[in-house]
Amino acid sequence: MAKRSKKAFYVTTPIYYVNDVPHIGHAYTTIIADALNRFKKLLGNEVFFLTGTDEHGQKVERAATEKGLKPIELADQVVGRFKDLWKALNISYDFFIRTTEPFHEKSVQKIFQKLKNKGDIYKGIYKGWYCVSDENFLAEDVPLEEGGYKICPDCGKRADVVSEECYFFKLSAYQKPLLDFYAQNPTFVRPPSRMNEVISFARQGLKDLSITRTSVEWGIPVPDDADHTIYVWFDALHNYLTGIGYDWNMELFEKFWPATVHLIGKDILRFHAIFWPAFLMAAELPLPQTVFGHGWWLKDQTKMSKSKGNVLDPHIILKTFGADPLRYFLLREVPIGLDGNFSHEGFVHRVNSDLANDLGNLVQRTLIMIQNFFSGKIEETDKEEKGDKEIRLEFERLKEKVLNFYENYALSRALEEIWTYIKSVNKYLAVNEPWKLSKDQSKRKRLGRILYQAEAALRAISYLLFPVIPGSSEKIWNFLGEEKPIEEELFSELKFDNLKLGQEIKKPDPLFPRIALKDFLKEEETQPSPARKEEKMEYINFDEFKRMDLRVGEVLEAEKVEGTEKLIKLEVDIGTEKRTMVAGVADVYSAEELVGKKLVVIVNLKPAIIRGIESQGMLLAAEVEGKATIPFFDKDVLTGAKVR
Ligand SMILES: [Zn+2]
């Protein structure tokens, strides 16, 4: 294989699952990738930035069926949504891979075959916990309940142990090679805490991995054994190869592989830091340089999730602020290895103070003074005095620091340093008071010098900010009358006095209008985003309803749970058996009055331990101002009758 060029830089995001709605977490990974990609381009690297979608699997198949669509039609819709978001966020990816592309499917099959021929993939019997109603094996890490069984996390039903024929990847054979590899490449996983996590997991022993299913139709068929489809992770991870031409554009592939960095959320670290390098070792391909596991964004200190209804829809922020404030906030607020907290207050404060006040004001007043005092063109200056020189020298130091921070994924530190500099330049103007000098004709060259320093600093600042806020940087560059695009100036050629005297500036538009917090909150409340609409009313389909086993239950015994205010323990006849349940109704009903009553019980709810008592089901009640009202049957109905 040809050697990868030293100047090649290949960055990837995970491919996003098409059963998801694009949210701030997807945006975060992709923005980091974009900033790194743009930075490397400035350094003169040849870059390739890959993102895309993971489109196979049972969840997609099922979601499509519910919407009356074919899986590929659902995928097409969601792909459109992701692409729209990347456009709105000014993401400069080079290729968008979809795992349903024929070239991807073919390559995955080829690799599968190769590994099978070598003996790294073999046929065996998979024994696992299986949910009959979802027709799906539970993930291995679903914990055992106390009774020694597992509960399906998707539907809450009890799972059974089932065996089926499947293909395994011989992960156990790669334990030692992986541990050796980690030892020789201590920065393979970043940040270092995550490297340790991976090593200790691998040390505990690696079991062979089941990589096919017979129960999933929407997937890549196993070559010569089409009853089996390749399970999603084996399929998905190979996108990093096929997206760069593996097997269909080997010239491109050889130029960029191995990847410089796979950016991922910390929740999928194991797949990328253990399975993926093992697959690559088996395929005899070079391993990626770095897997970077970034933190999560919390909303008001809690993890965002669809069920909590606190998923942040980036479109609302984009509509009010545009791309750059969001890009800036996400990259500035926390180092990318840690969790960040998104609050509206924090966001608005940072945008107003850093972008509108510090940077926006510097741009406005510098350019307006040049406009007013020099008709837009500084043609002469006096020599640098001490303070002027300091502005230039501080920039030289800044440039080195920023280079180092960007290179080491410390984007927030880079931004911090750039802002220190912006503040210095603002202070420089405040101290030198050019607006006073403008009244004295004999100080004209001095005035020219001061405004030139500020203008040159602005040019340099906008250049350094380009990876993070490309749209605004380009605007500033354009106000300054620069003709070539920022990307055409190499980082190594960037100098303070690249700004030529006599260059005519343009009248600046406001860059970052200040937004009041209350207007932003109002906007969010009135904006019906696709994500929100779904959260308001989450419909279930009839099949899901049918899964609920609701029956008429008769209360045989009831007693108050000692030491509690509200709990009553009930023995309920559900027709086929007697169940123990715990209900929080003692503030309204006495134990005695419940005995003999018939009510509605959900029978197949996952049992829960309440005050040491296993509650095997739940009775239904209306809740009015925190108090329960139980609907009793007034006619005599058969105990155990189904409620529909
Ligand atoms: Zn299930």
C-alpha cells in the first residue's frame, strides 16, 4: 500500500443513526470536526472530513413501517434533515456517507468474507436474552434482575434466553495485540482518562462478538448466507474506510488512511477503541491515530433525553442567532473532553459579552473611526511607539499559543487566549484615545498608527477565529477590504503587518446584534420545532397499546404499609393469579374500603420494589391535585376480564 502523505488530515464524526432527530449533541461533534478541519486547511494540510448516516437496523425498519414508509424512504427524509442542519451550521464536510450506498454494502461484504476466510469470523451459536415482542436480542450489558431474568429496555417485557445460529468475530484473539497497541500508543484514545477506561476494560478479557442476526431484515446480507444480516456495528464502523474510497477509489483511500482522528461521544468509546481497531487488525489495515471521546451537553445540569423533553433543537438557536454564536459557545464554554452545561442564561451572556461587546465593538469602532477620520483608507503612519509595538508582539506570542492549542484539541483554551488579546486591543484604543487625536491636525500620523495597529490586529484576530466562527471571520476580512479568501493565506505566512497601508475598508454592518434573554426565551416557546411537536404528544400505535395487559382486578386484601403516609399493600386477584401491588392512595382511601372493590390493573408492567415489597403491577387512578381517584366498576364484571 502507498504511504499516507504526511500532510494528510482525515477527521470523522460518527455516522448518525437515522432513527434520531438531529440535536445539539450531533451538532457538537460535527462543529468540533469542522473547526479542526478548517484549522488544518489553514496549516496547508490536505484534509478530508467525513460525516454521514447509519441507516440499517431493526429500529429504522420499525419506525419506517409505523410511518407507512419503506426504510430507505425514512432514511432519505432524515438525511435531508441532517444535511440542512450542516448547511445552517456552516459545516464544510467533504463527503456524506450513507451506509445504504451500494459501494459501502459491497465493501463490507468483501471485508466480512476476507475475515471469514482467515478464520477471524466463524459460525456459531449465539445464546442471549431475546425479547419476543420486539423480535430482538437485548444488548449484553442489560443487567440481570433479582429473579435471574432480564427485562427488555425497549418494551419492559420479560425476555427469554434464546439460541440462534450466527457469525462471531474472534475478538478474544485480539486482546493481547490490542493491549500491546495501547501500550505503544498511549495517546490513541484521548483524553487520557478515557484511555485508562479502555485499557482496563480490555484487561478484563474480551469475548468473541456476535456480528450477524437472522431476525433483522434491514441490513447487509452475509455473503453466501443471506438468512443472516450483518449486525449494525460491524456495518457502521467500516464507513470510515468506505467513505474515503476503500475498495472503490483506492488512490483517495491510500492518500488519507489511517484516519487522523475519529471524534465520538464518550458513550460509544468501546466500539471505537476496542472493536474497531480489532476489526482493522484482522483486515490487516493500519489503525487510526486518535479516537477522541468528547463529553456530553447537559441542559440545566441534567442529561438531555427525548423522554425528559429537554432535547435542545439547534434550529431555534440558529434562527435567532445564526451559526457562529452557537459554534462559538459550544467550543468556548468547556474543554471538549468534559461535559458542558447549556443554559439559556449562560448562552446569551456569553454571546452578548464576548461576541457583541468585546469583538463586535472592536470591529465597529475601529472601522468607523478609519471611515470618519481617513475616508476609509490609512495611507501614512508614524513609527511604532512602545505601546504600539506591544500590540504587534503580543500577537506573535498569541499565534504560537493558538497553534499549539488547536493542535492539541484545546479549542476552548485557544479561544480564551484570543479573547485576552481582543481585550488588550480594546484597552489599547481606550488608553490612546484616537477620537481626541483626531481633532489635532499635527497628530495625524500618530492617529494613523493607532488605527492601523487596531486594524492589523483585527485582521489577525479574524484569521485565528476562522476555524470556529468562519462566517463572521469572513465578514470582518471583507470589511477590511481583503480580496482573497482567508483560506488562501497559510498560517505560516500570517503576520501582523500583512495588512497593507492604503487598503480601503468597507462600511461595517453589525456582526453580532445583542439579544435580550427574554426575547430568546420567548422565541423558544413560540417556535414549533419538529422535535418539540413530537414531544408534546407522543403517539403510540395500536400494537404498542396492545402490548399493555390491562385487566379487571379484584382487591382481596389491603393493608397500610407501616411507616408510610400514602402506601397501601394490596392482594389483587387478576383472574389467573393473585398479585401483590403497592399503591400510593392511603391519603384518600382506607385499606378496609378497598377490599372487595373491582378496578383496572396493568398486569405486565415491569415489577418494582417499593419499600421492600415487590409490586407486581399497578392499579390505574386519576390524579387530581396530587390526590388519587380510583375508577371502580359499579356493575359486576368478571374478575380478570381484559380492558380494551
Ligand atoms: Zn421488548
